[in-house]
Amino acid sequence: MSRKRLPPGPKTNVPLGHLRGFKKDMLGFLKQAVATHGDVIYFTIGPIKIALVNQPEQIKEILSVQHQKFVKGRPLEMAKALIGEGILTSEGSFHKKQARVIQPAFHRKRMESYIPAILDYTDRMMSHWEEGKAVDVREDMTTMTSLVAAKIMFQADIESDSKAIVGALDTATDLFGRIAVPYAEWLLHLPLPSSLQFRKAKKRLDELIYDLIAKRQENPSSHDDLLSMLLDPYGDGSGTGMSLQQVRDEAITLFLTAFDTTSTALTWTWYLLSQNPEAEAEFHAEIDRVLQGRLPTAEDVPKLSFTRKVMTEAMRLFPPTYVLPRQSVEDFEIGEYCIPKGTIVLMSQYLIHHDPRYYKHPEVFDPHRWDDREPQRYQYFPFSGGPRTCIGEPLAWLKGVLVLATVGQRWQLKLVPDHPVELLQLINLKPKHGMQMTPHRRTH
């Protein structure tokens, strides 16, 4: 191992010299580094050691084959300040135990029971739209999917508080912009304006979750949902159940991940459809043909094949999770190189999904590229891969197809002229300026 060398990468003699470029435009920084140095690069930001691995087979080694040599590590230490030791941040046997408790919530039959809530809140969202009056589709998709998440997970209707809750989540997740700053985790303990805002937002979210838990404890037998699973004393096999803190951590983790990925994917999908009229026309034609004017059902989802391809292609071009981090717990060989213990290893869905080695004309939105190919894991991995694949992936696909079909049946969404579309690289890849679009009623 000692004979192997570090991978090449950008160099600087200035302390924290890469910080500004990396923090300002992570994807641009990584793309330039790959173009200059190849598919395995290594650089430092102060004491932080960072590597990027940019080939599917190597990514498979890290996420699946040799996953035990990596943990989520420092990149998610800051996330713990918000979500605690939930399924997203936990490791090892504890993570496996928690996953066993939560997994039944994503079984097919149970997910089918979520469909009425998905359709109901989608309809409520559209009821506020007016012909030709601009709406922020990002905001609407985020609010709607958060309401769905609260309903299917906690049997709670949070519509009156939804804007405050989504605002608190936005404030809280803004801190992930600091992830590359050395010792950034300590900044939360200082009385900085951003840290004070984070604490206020976290307090608001905790109040929501603990209130839902308290109400359920008062009436524990009347529901069969995720919160009941978390509160079941026998759910984790212990007979004593999870602590109140652990229930809170899992609940807020799943609430956040249940709506954030889907809302982001839907926002980019509406944008891409508005920019590609041929695909948009085919999308509407399929919905009309399959649904015949009625609401979609579970049986319709497999028939909406082009709709799913539209979403698949949208998540290729704009994967909500655009960079996956892991931290090596021992020295790790990759080809001719050695990546040292403690290095943060990055794998970018965005870079792989835009790589011409794996996709012909990668910048083109083409749902038909999926006609004769299934998504190849690690060439296409919007939900990660290996043992830590997103537990809610099946639900994300179900919600996505149902919302697209329900909205697309009634409305055509057009981007407001001259609305700026830029990437906001935080925990998810969102449109920086929202997504201002005008709804237009479809005539059949």
C-alpha cells in the first residue's frame, strides 16, 4: 500500500486555497478537476482530505463491494445537528436495526394505501392555481409533498403550518453550504446570525415532531402508520422500543427525505417538459390515453411508462442528490492509487449522469433514451446504491408518477419568460431562484 501514490489533483500553496472555488461552485470545481487530472482526484482544504471517484465500477466498489471500509463520517456530522442519529446518519448494526423497523412502511401494499393522500393534496395544490397567473412551482411542489409526507407518515394535516415548516427546513438545511469549511461544525455553537437562525428553525421542527408524538402516545391504537411503527415497543425486537429522542430523530429524518427529493425532482421535471414541447405533447397524450379523464390508480402506474421515463430523464439531468460523500476508515486502494484513511470520498451523480461515455448527447433531455435500456446502477444512481440505497426510493417513484399524471391531466406549465434558472448546490440540487411558471388549463 505504501508504494502506491496519491491520486493527482489541483494544488495550491495558499491555506484553504480551494475553499472559495469549491464552496462557490462544487460541481464546476469537480468537473474542471476531472477534465484536468482524470477520474480519480485528490485535494485538500486545510486539514480536510477530499477525493473524487468518477467511474461507475469504482463507485460500485465504494458503495457496495467494499462498503464496510467507508462511513458517512464528517459530511453528515453537521446533518446530525438537525436530524440526529436517524437512518440517514447512523451506521453499522444500529442502522440495520432501524431499517428493519422502518422498511414495512415502504412495502407495496402499504404504499398503495398512500395514494388517496397523494391525490388529495395534489388536488388542493392545483385548486389555488389560476389560468395564466404565475406560481412558484418549486414552492408549490415542496409544500404539497411535505403535506403528503406528514399525512402518510403521521396521519397529520399540517396545512395551516406548512409554510412555516417548509421555511424552517429551508433555513436549517442552508447550513450544509458550510460543509467544506474546516471546523464548520463548531460554528453552530457561536452566536452568529446564521447559527441563531438554525437553532430557531430546529426548535420549530422539534415542536412539530414532539407534538405529533405526544398526540399519538395519548391515542396509540387508532393508527397504523410510520409513527406507530416507531413507537411500537416491540418494533425493534427489544421489548422496550426506541427512546423518545430516537423516535424524534427517525421521524424528522424520514419527513425531510420523504418530500425534499420528490419535490426537487418534480420541479426540474416541469421545467424540462416546458422546454421540450415534443416530449411534453407525448407526456400529455399518454396521460389522456391511460386515464381517460379519471384520477390515476395503482393499476395505472405501470401503464404510465413514458411518464416514468420523463421522471427518469429529469433525475438524470438534475439529480436531486448530486454528490454522495463517504469517509474512508482505512487506507483504500483504487487502481494505481492509494486514498488515505480519513479522506472524504465524493461520488457525483451529476458528473456521471452527464458523462458522454455513458450517455449519448448527455445534455439533451430525451426520455426515449430509456426505451431500450434499463438504468444501469452506478451509471444512474439518483438514490445512491449498495446497502445504503435510499429506503424510500419506491415511494418516491410512486409519488412522482402520480403527481405528474394528476397535474398533467389538467394543466400545462410554461416557464415565465426570462425567469433565471440556476443551480443552487446545497443538500439537494435546487433551482436557485425558484421556478416561476404559468399554469394553463388543458382542453381535451
